Amino acid sequence: MKNNQLTKEATLQIVSAINIRLKGRTNPLVVSLDGGSGAGKSTLPLIAGESVQYHLFSFSTGTGLTPSSVTDAPSKVIILDEIYSSLSELSDVVDFKVLVDVLPAVCRYRSNVREGYADEAWHKQWDSAEDYYFSVLCPPSSFDLIVINQ
């Protein structure tokens, strides 16, 4: 397993919980897969209803979104695998909220490995935003499932 991937146990927990919620559904299940940068969220390979087109998030554009869009194929499960995907503003869209929980030091290490260097200025700004998000806006008690991914 690579350092930034979900463990087998975490993956099985998430997939099992999704499969239970899919029983009897006729429309896609929208899952927010939330967690800190470097938690391993983006390594869960699930997509599932209608084609969807969206813009990826990017700090470098100044607007928060990339100029070009991405299109994904239909699916029974739609996974929003990004920090902030469990905000209350999305509650009318999201059916199931999952927190991928990892110690902050592990997230920082994985993020640095993924980027290829330690960007202390970025961490100084981003880490405090993540801390606020997970302590005030979306504390662990607001999630339907918490998986540990150490």
C-alpha cells in the first residue's frame, strides 16, 4: 500500500456501508468522502447514474476552479472526494457523509510526499482552515461514518 492510499479495512468499511444504502434505491447515491489533505480520500475508485461535467478545484487559478471541465460516466454511486464536500450547503445533494480520519501529522507527511516537497507556507494557511472546518463547520459528530486510515 502506498502511503496516501486508503487501507483495505477503511475501503471495505466504506464499500460495505455504501452497498447497504444502495439497496432499494432507484436514483444514484451521493457520497461525500471528506478528510484532510493527504488522508487518502482520492484513492477510493468508485463512480456510479448520468454523465456529470464539472471543474476541478485549483488554488492557482484565482477563482478556485480549473478553466477546463471534466466529464465522468454514469454511475449508481457518485462520490465527492474532497475536503469541504460535507458542508451543510450540500446537504440537499449528499446522501451519505464519510470522514476519512487520519492524524494531522500523517496527513501533512502524505501531502508533502504527494507534492514532492514540504511547503510550510501552504501548510501554515491550509492546516488552520482544515482545523476550523473539522472542529466548527463539520465536526466528526456530523458524519454518518468515520473510517480510520492510519
